[in-house]
Amino acid sequence: MTLVEQIATQHNADVFYYAGPISREGYDLITQCCVAHVPKKNACLFLATYGGDADAAYRIARALRHNYEKLHIFIPRECKSAGTLLLIGATSLIISDRGELGPLDVQLSKPDEIFERSSGLDIMQSLRVLREETLSFFTRYLIDIKVGSGITARTAAEIACKLTVGVFSPIYAHIDPLTLGEVQRAIAIAYEYGERLDNYDHNLKPDALARLVTGYPSHGFVVDRKEARDLFVNVRATEPNEEQFGEMLYQHAQPGRDIPWVSNLTIALQSEINHTEDENEQTQCTNPKTDSSS
């Protein structure tokens, strides 16, 4: 029995592999794979991605849950950003030793750049640092002026306020309100999608969605299997055959590709079996047994 047959039999599932960016094109491919034959009861999805479009991630998860009762997602290596959003719709997560998730980080188009995108976490982290530094500067100025000059607290506060404004106003002047609005809107979308996908199996732990959206400092922050258990209810390590199969798939198609590679491996295996049987039948027809009586 092949590895894909073992996994399909174990979970009574169709087995899919998705590698590359999460996109509308990937959603179309997943949908085509789902309707190409009569689906089994469940689905196993091996997923390798650096992220992509949150809308597409939501549609992919919904498409799989529409066609299958349970969705088991395997993570052989990287599964970042929009990939993490897709994971919220899973019944269980099976993470290999080298598998890793990432924050649910919204990606924003850079001004005047066609293909480049910036991280929503970078913007929110910058605002957080600015807020902390502004308060720290004001407090330090206030104490130094009050202690050093002996003037009233009110006067010291006014002077400290003017000094702080003078230092930070040029920095705040570079903040684009439209960009902030875009970040807040994208974060709200991530929350809404996450809540809807979690309604399938409630695999998120309390407050896990907030941690995934705003609780990590960078887009590339590594969430390994141990930390994933703090966020999700049903998480386990891969079995040896699952680990081997996931690594084979990863070597075949990796997440850094420009166009998503999507396949229903159950259908591909059946097509290969049918092709082999046809070849065997043709061989038997072209090479009939000789009559032993002649």
C-alpha cells in the first residue's frame, strides 16, 4: 500500500496537496479538485505556503468544509499568514518536526509598488513603540524639570508637553491616516473570518485568535508545534509515514513558487492505477497465451 493510500484509508479521506501562495487561483483549483469525483467522508490537506490573500484562504477553507465532514491539515514545513487563517477551519492540525505556523498577519500593498506588500504587524508594532516612547519621554522630562527647577507640577507638565511634542511631532507627521484605516480594516476582516471558520470545530483556544492577529512582533515569527498547542485544541505530531509523505510532497512543490500547485492525490493515484490496469490489459491482448496442444 502506498503512503497516500495509507493516509487516505486511515482518515477515510481524500488527500490534497497545496503548495504556493494562497490566492483566488488556488481557490479555483481546490474547488475543481473537490468536484472532480464523488468525495470521501473527510479531507486531508498537506499545506505549504508563505501566505497570501485572506479572502482566498477563507474561501478555500469553506470549500473544503462544504464538501467534507472533517478537515485534517498537515503542515510539513512553513504555513504562514493567510495559511494560518486557513488552519482555523480545520478539525485537527498535524505538524511535523520541521513544521511551523506564523501570525495571522495582514499584508498591505505598498504605495507606488505593484508587487510589493508590507506587514500590518510592522505598522502596529511601530505605533506601539511610538506610544511607549512618547509617554516615556514626557514622564522623564516632567520629573527632571520638576526636580531640577523646583517649579510647580503644572508648569513642569506644560514644558514637558511642549518638549515631547517638539521631538515626536515630525515622526507622527509621517503617519498616513489612510494606511492606519487600511490596517484596522484588514485586522477586522481577519477577526471576522477567523471567528466564522472556528465555528466548524471550535479548534481555537480562548483568546487564541487575538494572539494570532496582534500578539506577535513580526510576520516571520515562528509558531512551532509546542506553541501551536497553546493556540489550538487538536494538535498532534506526524506519524512516520505522514512525515515521510509530507517531505516527499514538499520536495516536489515548495511554497516559494509564484503559482499555487494543487492536486487531489487520491484522484491522481486512482488515475495511475487505472492507467496501469489498462496497460496490463493491452499487454495481455497483444501477447496471448500460446496453445499448449500445438
